[in-house]
Amino acid sequence: MAKIEKSKLSKKMKHDEILPLERENYIILGIGLLVIILGYIALSGNQVEGFSQLTLAPILLVLGYCVIIPVGIMYRKKEKKSGLHAEQVQQ
């Protein structure tokens, strides 16, 4: 019986550690969404062969989908190291 409870706890802990999104992640994802929206706005111009439709819109869309959104998902804060090494650096 104890093994079953232990395995449930370990599964719950693993589930919590899979994708811990924090405030910074949501900010980066929001910026990515904004860049994607700007890309679609630039794509919807009146000219068929304009600069914004042929150059600016694809750059914004690729930047949003392939760079900013994945960075927003994978970003993690660097943790401060404490202990003996930090004390040696200060001296």
C-alpha cells in the first residue's frame, strides 16, 4: 500500500516539474503573440507587391512563430549559486 502512495506522489511531483511557466514566460509569449499579430496586420495591406506584404510580414511572422514563442516556452531564470564557491569568489 505504501508503494502505491509513493508512486502517486512521485508522479505528481514529476507532473509539476514538466512545464513550470512563470511570469516572465507569459510576458515573452505575449510579446510573441503581439509580433505575430503585427505580421498579419502588415500582410493585410492594399498593395499586392508592397514592402510590408513581401518583406516585413514574413520576417515578423517567422520571428514570432520560430523564435519568440519557443524562447517564451523554454526560458528559465538562472538560479543564484550559494555555498562555498560564492564565498570564495567574494574573497
